[in-house]
Amino acid sequence: MEIRGVKVDVRYLKELNLLYEAKLRDLEEEAHKLSGESFNLNSPKQLAEVLFNKLGLPVQRKTPTGQPATDEEALSALVDQHPLVEVLLRYRELYKLRYTYVEGLLQSVHPRTGRVHTTFHQAVAATGRLSSQSPNLQNIPIRTEEGKRLRKAFVASREGWVLLSADYSQIELRIAAALSGDPHMIADFQAGRDIHTSTAQYLFGPVSPLSESEKRRIAKTVNFGIIYGITAHGLVQRLGGGLSRTEAQKLIDTYFMRYPAIKSYIERQIEQVRKCGYAETLLGRRRYIPQINSSNKVQRAEAERLAINTPIQGTAADMIKVAMIRLHKRLPDIPLLLQIHDELLWEVPESEIESIARIIQEEMVEALPLPNQVPIEVEIKVGENWLEMAPLSLS
DNA sequence: GAGATCACG
DNA sequence: ACGTACGTGATCTCG
């Protein structure tokens, strides 16, 4: 993956760069006009001075060093109070895209290969995941419309070839279901149900003032929270306004009534780390967590969350690594380009898409069978670039 | 080089 | 009363 590199469309990136350059210039000018002075928009310190002293907007929160926070969460709460805030949010978004991604990628294009060659680290992440550096190709934008435009720059490197992505679906929740043996969660996956919708129905029942999509959103946040070692306060923070700590705790309690084996799994993991000092994945890779017996309550709580999360995240890392090795052997002439934790990106000849996709799907599904008959699902998509990928259905 | 911020799974 | 969800890397400012 490192040596082969990934082809990026340099012309397209240069066009984006000019576009962002112009937009950023306008936004900067607008921001200075609205604030009545010229200052460095990239300095949180100068920005805080303008927002909270000069314009008198209310400080939302302090950073760990006592400085007023100006991050997206703090700014979003102020959008209705001054027109400058929206300009700043847009400026931040585009600045990140231009400098970290557009310029970063352009600078990373190798002069001889014309491709981008990342470095993957195999012994950095404590859970067993890979990490990617110089440039990081595991955090290319996808969540916002503006950010997605970056993905269009990633293209197949040969005429007649296309990109193929293969994603493990809900892999960490499936692993939680399997390791815990929780009957309801297992049944949901076996029936092919949408796990977040299923959780939503249980948490809120049929009579609720909330919309279906709102219920699902909350359930999804709770499900992810479980994997990370949920706390009532953490849930309040992520769900935002309107929810009290007590209500959050109630959601968690209700959740554990539906999925009792998840609750006992969590307790079991914490107990295991207390006893032997490490958490382990399904394949037996260990992470030592000595702070589990700390006299400091905060450190102990952090250690307990690691005890919960590490086997789940680490088992997912085990699984995709096994799949990578097996697929390297089975498809020696099909180049794997990137691994993004639960996704593999390849380039494949257009004429052989179907047969190759079947092999990739089969090996990923079978790489590491989970206990308790929890099924694994892999979604395959194909496209000319990393943005415009269409699902490929294999019957 | 620390801190703040923000991109991803 | 306390501090708060797991794992990463890149960029900027500022002392």
C-alpha cells in the first residue's frame, strides 16, 4: 500500500485550491468588517478577545487552560447573536480543507511516481489499529458536502480500472453483541434489522413525542456510547440541549434492561482487567491497563472505559488485518490501496469487478468468525473516484 | 513544543 | 463533589 501509493487528480486539486483561496479571502475580509478590526482569524486567543471582550458575547465554556473556548461547539451556540459567528464557522471549515487537505495532498504527491504514498504504522495505536501518517489518508473528509469534494480527487491509476471499497457494516456493535452474547442484539443482527432503529423502538416505545429520525439519532448515540464506556454526562454532552443528566441515566438504564448481557459483559471486562492487568482481543492481543487500580477516581474511570472499548475496537482491528492477509494471497494482482479501520479500498479492472468483489466480500466476511453466530456484513461500492461510489449488489 | 482546533473510524 | 465516551494525525499560534 505504501509503495504503490494512491493516484490523486492534481489538476482537480489545484482548481479546488484556487476556489478556496478566493472564498477564504472574501470570508476574512467579511470577518474583519463585521468585527471592526483586522486580526488573525487563526488565533483562538485573538478571536476570543474580539468575540467575548469587544463584542461582549457570552463565554460558553473555558478550555483546560482557562481560555474561553472558540471551537465549533462554542461558536454554534452563538450563531444567532452576531453575524460574525457564521462567517467564522465557514472560514474554519474552508481553511481546514484548503491547508490540511488540498495543499497537504498536493505537497505529498511524489515527484517521480505522481502518487501519494502514506506511511502506515502497525505499532502506534494501543488497540491494534493501523495509523496513517505523512499524509494521513485515514481521515480524508466525508461528513460535510464541502469536505466530500476532496474525495473526488482520489482516482484509479489505470485506464479501464475503477476504485472498489469494501466496508464492514456496524462491525464494532456486532463484536459487542458477539463478545457479550446478548440475545436481543444477536437476534437483531441475525434478522438483518437496523440496530439503531431497533434500539430506538425499545428505548422510546411507540408513543413518544419524538420523530422516528430523532429517536434513531439518539439510539445511535447511545449504541456508540456503549462501545466507548458510556457515562450519563458524556451522553448529555453528545446529545446536546434538552436532556438532563437524570434523563440520560434513565436512557442508559433502559438500554441495559433490553441488553442485559451487555451490562454483564462490561462488568466482566472491568473485573478481568483488575485481576490480570490487561484487556485482550478475540485473537488474544493484549493491552495492559495499569491505571485500573489507581487511587485516583478519574484515572480509574478512564481505565475502565479502556477495558470496555479495547476488546471491541481491537477485535475489529484483528479481523480486518486477517482479511487483508488472506486477500493479498488470494488476489495477488489486485492492488490494495488503503485501509481505513473498517474499510478496504482497492483498484480493480472494470471487466472483472463482479468476480473480484465476490472474493473480497467472502474473505472479509469469513476472516474472523464471531462467537454466538453473529453474522458479518460487508458492503461493496464501486466508482470512478472515492466520492462517486455506487453500491454493488452481489446475489 | 504545548495547546487549541478539527479531520476520520 | 468530581471530570467525563474509544482510537488516531495535521495545522496553526504563541511563549
